[in-house]
Amino acid sequence: MTEQTPRASATPSPAKQKRAAAKAASRARKAERKEKARAKRSARAARYDAFFEPSLLAIAGLLISIAFLFQKATLLKIFIFIFFYFFAKSSGKKTSIITTILVASGIILANLLVPVGRVMAKWGPLTITEDALMGGIDKAFTFEGLIYISKASIRQGLKLPGRFGSIVASAFRYYDQIIEYRGRVHASTFFSDVDELMLKVWDSAAEPQPLTAASGPAPAASAKRSAWSYIVAALLVCGAYFLLVLPSLLQ
Amino acid sequence: MSEKPKIRIKVLDCVIIAAAILAIAFSCLTVYGKGNAEPEVKISSQGGDYIYPLKDERRLQIEGPLGVTVVHIHDGSVQIEDSPCPNRTCVAAGAISRPGQWVACMPNQVFISIEGSSNEKSVDAGVY
Amino acid sequence: MKSQSTPVSIKKPGHAALSARRADLTALLGAFCLVLSAIEYMIPKPLPFMRLGIANLPILLAVDLLPFSWYMVLALVKVVGMSVISGSLFSYVALFSLAGTLVAATVMWASKKACGRLISNIGVSILGAMTSNAVQILIARFVIFGESARYITPVFLIMGLVTGAILGLFAERFSASSKWYARARETGFPAASQPPENTPLSNSGPGEAHHD
């Protein structure tokens, strides 16, 4: 005669239910915020890519990267980094200030481990020296700056030249197909599932897609870009090179 | 299709794994071991303290009350090349190259020594 | 489209057709690399520099699927593809990726071809992963970290050993049992002198000239 139902299987107390509901609600809100952010970024990226042609951006980015690499003044490097951080952000690329700070700090810290130069301070076992610090800062911002210049200049629709370019384009097409694979991959039958995936993707691509034609251009690729985009790009490139010679001019 | 093919480990696989483990152990010892501190050149002056690795070539200008003392680090040794002091005994003192050694220009308040590593407890400098 | 019926070729596929099929296989493998790198990106990592090297798996598989020139093209496709997707083509990140992948690819090819039956995918993969990590640390030492890069060397070497072993195990298992792999082999090296060793192959690839 089991009279008492054990506590555990009874309906959860109202307090617990409220907490669970609150948690679910906050999770839903977080997911919603992420979605909104992603939508905003896609919109920005679409506008950016409609304004600038991908190959223009790639060439400009390459030139700017070179000027950036040769830049001697660390202060100017930091300025360029900040500029492109926000430039890449407004172009719809995902930027994470936390990651950037972490990576930069890591680089600076690693450089501080080998003391060089005038002693500035002692933090526990670590001696902070001027040259090591400046070197670390320079390297850190060079590293990060290049990343953001890249993010602003390498865009989705970029078509690489030549046969190699068409192979890369095919690879991206296959990539899209693999991502969209409808079947599921289960852990227990992992190998045969993956095998099936590969076979299906390969066979489904067997019919269309001639390799040589760089077909399937990005939707906005054929659209004519405004002349302003070229002017802006040219200005940015000139700006980067001007900053390159600025330190020697000022001396 | 439920037969699982046997994975056969071959001879060289074991050789490679063994070699890899050795390499890892070796790198652990060299990198994390104590005996590997790089010697550093420490310079104290009126203008502040400086640290430089002994192995890189450098020519430094250290400011003192009398003027600039030129310190040259090269080929794993340090020496005072020039100094504004009257006797210039420091210049004549020659080069030092081992931890514990020191050379100084007293009038210009420049003191140079070589130490094991600043990021660990340093052994008391011995004077020879 | 794939060389279905070229009226010229009777038994052997024409050279251009073979080239086109190899290019296609390279593209597919490259896509696989990109998918794996996307998966690796999602795995949370304590340090952003830790790379699991999962994306090298298709390259490892390709040692027996493609001739050397296409094999290296595959490695380049992987690096360039990843750099374009992540938008980091002009940065040091891409430099690390390029150096690591090229070194790994070369080492894996050389070891597999030189050692033949004495080595399995496991050993090959370990060699590739460890040399890739070693090269990357070397570059890091000059470009961002300076002398203190050596402190991280043991960690990276251990990671190379572990990830290399796991990847190698996977590759062994997959290449032994995969039908796709067998067909890909036929595509890359049609009517090879000896049949691939352990294939549950029943039918050959599309458009294959098949001797009956």
C-alpha cells in the first residue's frame, strides 16, 4: 500500500518552476539578441559588399597591409589598428574586443618575459623593461592590425584568378553543399554516415558545375560599383602610405 | 557493413611515437629546466637601471653626471669603450663575460655586471 | 561535366579529362578541409593559438588519392580557403596556417611514400602534426613572441603528438572502410596497376573506363 508518493516525482514547487521559466526566458532573450546582432551584421556586410567590389578591396587591403608592415612608428600603428577595427566592424565583420585584448596582452606578456632595456617596474618575479615593452606593444598591434585590415578587405565574393581560383570556387560550392547536408551523422554509425555524406555530395555535384567557368558569381558581383568606392579605396591606400613617410617628414 | 576493419599499427608508428616522446621530454627539460637562464648584462646608473641580454650586439650610451659612458656588448662580453671620467680606469679594465663579474665607472656612477637571470633568484655576485 | 562519353578515348580517359576529375576531387577534399576547420572553430579552446589540426585530415587522406602536384594544390586550397572565410588572408594568422600546412603536407607525403608498408596513417599524421606545430612556433618566435616562444614548445609538441595520433587513427579507419575513398582512389589514379588493397568496392566511379 504505497500511500506517499516520493517527493521527487511530485510536480516541482511553484518556486522552482518560476526559476526554470526565468532561466528559459533569459536564454531565449540571449538567443534573440544574438540573432539580432547577426542580422545587423549581415545587413552592414551586404551594404559594404554592394558598395565595394571584392577585388578592389583585396588589392587595396594588400597595399595597405604592406604599408602597415613597414610602418615604424608604433603610435601610428596603434592608430591604424583602431581605425581598421572600427572599419571592419562597420563592414559587418564580427569583432571581439575581449579576444583582441587577450591576444594583445598575451603577446606583450610573452615579450616582457625576456627583459631588455631600461627597467621600469618590477611586478613580482617579472621585470618590466622599456624596450621589451615597446617591442611587445609593437608586435601585438602589428598582429592585430593586420587581422583587421584583412577582415575589411577579404570579402565573400572574392574570386581568385586563374585555374587555382576556379578550384577554390568549386571548393566553396562543395562546402555549401556539405553544410546543407540533410542526412544526419550519428556517433554510432559515424564512419558509414560520413561515407554516405561524401558519396552523396560528390554524386550530386557530378552533373552540373563545369570546372573551368567561374560560374555562380556572387549576386552583387556583376553590378557596377559607384566610382566613389574606388576613390575611397584609393584615399585609404594613400593615407596608409602617407602615414608611412610621416615620421621621417616630421624629423 | 558492420564489420570493423582492424587497424594495424606498423613498425615505424611505434618508432615515431617513441621518438616523439623523447623529443617532448627533451624539450621539457631544456625549456623548463633551471640550468638554462641566459646571462644578462645589468647596468645601474644615475638615469636608471638597464638590463640587456649578453648575446646580442649592442652599443649603449649611458648617461651620468659627468657625461655619456659608452658600453659595448659583443661576442658575449661587455666592456666600457669610452667614458668622461678623468682616469679612464674603467676603459682600461677591459671586458667581462661571465656571471658575477663586474666593471664600473665610479666618477660617472655607472655600474655594470653580468648576472644569470633576473627572473629568478640570483646568486650573490662574487668579486674576484 | 565529368568525362562521361568522350568519343575519342576508348580505354584510357584523356589527359584533360583526368586532370579535370582530379581538380574536382581536389575541390571536394578542399571543401572537406573547410568544413572541418569550421567545426574546429566552434570547439571552445582555452588559448586562441591552440590549433587542433583537424582540417588536415583530408590532406592526410589525399596522399594516396592524388598525384603530388594536385596534392600540394589541395594544401594551398585549404590555406587560402580558410583565410578567405575567416577574412585573415593578409595577416600573420594566414602565415602560420600556410607554413604549418605546407610543412605538414610535405612531411606527410614524404613519410608515406618513403616508408610504404612500414608506416600507417597514424605515424604519418603524428609526424605531420608535430612538424607543423614546430614550424609555427619557430615563426612565432621571430614574428610575435621573441625568445619566450620556446616556453610553449613542449605544450605544442604534446598537442601535435596527441592530435596527430587521433587523426591518424581516424584516417586509418576511414580509408579502410569508406566506399567513397575507394572510388576517389579510382578517380585520381584510374585503372591503377594494382587494385587498392582493402576496398569493399563493388562498382567503379562514374564515367570510368572499365575493363570487363
